[in-house]
Amino acid sequence: MEQPTSRISQWLKNAPTVMFMSYAVVAAFTTYFCMYGFRKAFAVASYENQPDVFGGMEIKAALIISQLIGYASSKYIGVKFLSELHPHRRARVLVLSILAAEGALFLFGVLPSYGKVVAIFFNGLPLGIVWGLVFSYLEGRKTSEVLGAGLSCSFIIASGFAKSVGAYLMEVGVPGIWMPAVAGLVFLPFFFLAVWMLNQIPPPNAEDVAERVKREPMTRQQRKEFFAQFFGGLCFLLTLYVVLTAYRDFRDNYMAEIWQELGRSGSPSIFTKTELPIAFFVMAVLALLYLIKDNRKGFLGTHLIMMTGTIMIGVSTLLFDLKIITDIPWMILVGLGLYLGYVPYGCVLFDRMIAATGIVATAVFAIYVADALGYTGVIGVVLYKQFSQTEMSYLQFFRYFSYFTSVFCTVSFIASMIYFRKNCVRQKAD
């Protein structure tokens, strides 16, 4: 698929800002939303009838770890691949990635237990680059905060929705081992339509470039220079992102077990109901950053929003432990705090950083460095829970993890703000 020259693309070039944003958000949201139908539906099944693997490991834990290894590997590959990818190839790569993921889900249904572990690895491998491909259509624009906020709502809602679809399919008789592939087929035609819509979006115009800096594919040397210039601040941001990603994925992958331990299993809709208010609130908060035109202030303001989220995780967990709030408000509040801290990494934080400093870079490159490290941390946490905390319930582990995440990430955000307040000065051309 070549860079668009269609009537829709020409119309979008001259469309009012609100119309352009609406179109772009719908296209990006739907594309990434549908991806979750291929990635997360499998997690709602327990696979209790499947034998343990690797000397006694529960097969669900093995499946989660295997998919995470594939997904994390894709993030490492994406650091180079996506930072060098030319725009005219994006749509083709999106389609091939999702078809490969669906093919792996078909093998998941066919193969025995050990084969399923291998198949789910190859399901995660192509899916890890989808976010970067989608966000590359949106970055470097004066409305990137609004577009990114709309896109980010997709993965807040989509994970719960994919699980709801998977649970419904099993309720109507689809076997658990075939449910992931069937769920993928449900989402596939909507994904194709969304990618076509996404590929009609024109590149940033001159006004976008003037306000947010032109985004170009990065060479190896430019990638090194990016890290060398902001090494101290990036260490804080990347380390705390590892913790946030691990916390987010633990909540996501074991939400069914956590709800069961809270006494609320049996309702497929609960996965979606608790995530909807989170998505809309996060989108509204991040969209407000559009009002801050000064990129340095916008970058530091993003830090404040994220730090507020990590504080909320700890406070809401304490309120739950003191029985001041019940389980559903607690899960909504920790989710809200989590996503206020987590979502800006994928859409606002690095986009504002690049614009504030004027450095030659792409936000997708920085996002994928963070993601590669983050999902490596996810694998470590799952392995730690499986082998070092086998007697601890998922709910108890999640509560303790909430306190650690809140304290560690809040302190790290403060350190990052101090660093960038001193060092985030936009370079002027000589």
C-alpha cells in the first residue's frame, strides 16, 4: 500500500482540525482495538484440562510467559525496524503482522500442550510492532496529544472487551483451545477496514512540523546520540516504565483470577465495565495537554499527570485494605492511576520531549526502547510469582505490587522532573 493520494487523503489535508482529529482517532483507535482480539482473548480461559508443562508449571502461566517473550522480542526488533521504516510500507506490515498472529492462533488450537506454548510465542512476535506502526501515523502533529489520547483509550478498553468476547464465545460452546482463533476471526474484517482508513491519513503539514519538529527515520548514530544526550533522565523514565508495564500486565493477564478471588467471577461484562470509565477519564486528561502550547511546560506537565496516577495507585489500595472502599471502586481507581502513569509513554511523553528539545528523533523509537525493557520486566515478574511466590494468591500479590509500584514510580517521576527541568532546553539551530 503506497502513501495515500486518494480523495479521502486530499480531503483530510484541508479538513477542519476537529474533522481531521475525529477521523484519525477513529481509524487509529479501531486498528489497535482490533489487535487486542488477537492478543488478549486467550487469557480469559483457564486451560484447566490441559496438562502442566516444563516440570509442573501451570500451562496458563507458560502461555502468558511465552506470548510475552514473543511480544518483548518484537519490541527489541522494533527499536531498529520501526525507527528506519519508511511510511509507504506501514499498512502492508500491519496486515501481514495480524495475519501471522491469526495463523499462530490456528496452530494453538491444533497442537498439543507444548506446541501451544510455541504457537502463542509466534502469536506475540508480530503483534509487538503494531502500536508503533499505528502511532507513526499520528506523531509529530500539533494535535498529537488528542490523537494519542484517543489511540490510548483503545488498549484500556480493548483488553477487557477482548476477554468479554472470549468469555462469551466459550459460553456459547466454542472450546477454550479454539476460542482465541475464533475471536481473532471476529475482529479480522474490522481490522482490515481500520488499516485502510488509517492509511488515508496524510503526513504532518508545514504547521505541524514548525510546532513539533519534523520526524525522520533515525540512523544508528542518531539513536546513540539521543541516549547520550539525555542518559540520566532516560534512566529514570525507563526504569519506572519497567515497573509500570509489569504492574499493568499482571493486572491485565490475571484480572480473571483477581475478580474470582474477590468473589465476582461469572460475568463476562465485568472486564469491560470497569475499564470504560478509566478510558474516558484518561483520554480527557491527556487531551487537555493540547492546551499547553509551550513544549517544555507540556513535557513537565505530563510528568505531573503521571505522578498523580502513581500516587493514586497506593492511596486507593490503602483505602481498600482499610475497607473504606469496596472492590469495584478499588479496581477502577488503581486502573485509573495505572493508566494515568502508563499511557503517556505511548503517545505524549516522548513526543513532547522531542518537540521540547528539538533533537532529531522519532517518538516511536523512544517508545519501543521503553517497551522492550518494560516487557522484559513483565516476564521477570510473572516468573517471580510462579516460582518464588507460589503460595501467595493473585489478589494478595497484586495488593503488595500496588504499594511497591506507587512508591517506586512516584519517587522516580520526581527525580525525572528534577533532571529534565534542568536539562530540557530546546536546542537552537546554529
